[in-house]
Amino acid sequence: MKPRQSGFTLIELLVTLTVVAVLAALAVPSFRALFVKRSVSAAADAFVVDMRYARSEAIKRSAGVTICSSSTGTTCAGTAGAWKDGWIVFVDILANGTLDVADGDEIVRVQQALPTISLMQGTAGTSPANDLRKFTFQPAGWARASSQTFVLTPTGSDGASFTRLICVSNQGRAALRPEGVTSCS
């Protein structure tokens, strides 16, 4: 008796590889959209979580807590509206919005730059007291005149369809709006 050989023929292997290649070519654009959508959601969630954290720390410590845009991670040196470069949360003993370690200020959180976000810019509300670079929470847990709308736009040419909106109320409460919402009202 002759032993029977098992395996694939070259033609079967080529047909299988062709089918896999066609399916992969169809799936890659969907995965790209999924990754972009997820990166925008992660960035928006990180910002909202840190805003809520700053508010809760102000209440817990009975001291001012500031969250400010920061490209260095050690100072409030970010430009107005450049939140995509990162931010810091610090206990602000004098509640003046300035990180001054000599006065006892302490950095409690640092968010590095968000490389997948091309724009994370706040637009001030109607109050002239708005500063697009920082929010200072008072010991009671609210930030006066802090009404802003943040628009997060991912990098890439198709990014406009994946933008997300973060609305910060006049008291400093941040809320992430569902996809497709274009205004805070």
C-alpha cells in the first residue's frame, strides 16, 4: 500500500491567498475609520476626565485647582487654544491660574501631546473673563465664567467627519456631546 500524502496544492494556496487579499483590501478602510474614531473619543474622554478630576480635587482639598494647556508638562506655557499639545492639572494655592511651586502649588496630573489630534481648540463663550488656556476651580467646585466649546479634529484629510464636541458650562462642568452634535445649546 502506498501512503497517502496530505496538504495543499499550489493552485489551492494561490486561490486562498487571493481571497484573503481581496477581503483585507475591503476591510482596511473600515479599520482606518475605526482607529480615527477611537483616537478622537480617547482624547475627548481624557480631557473630560481631567476636568472632572480637577473639580473633585478642588472640593476634596478645599483649595483652588487649575487645569491649563501646557506644551512642556511643567508650566502653563501653552498657547491659547493649543490643548492638543497637552495639559496639566495642579493644586493652585493662590487660585490665580499660575503654577508657582514657591507658593506650594503641586502638579497632580500631566497629559502629554495628543499626536492623533490635529486641532483641539476652545472657543470662548460670551463672558470676557474667559481664558482659552486655563480653568481654575474654586474650593466650592466651580470655575466662574468658564463657558467654552472645544472641537476635537483628528489628523488626516478625512478628519472633519470624526470631530467631537466638548461643552464646558459656565460653572466649569465638562460634558462630551454625542457624535454628530455640532453645538452646545
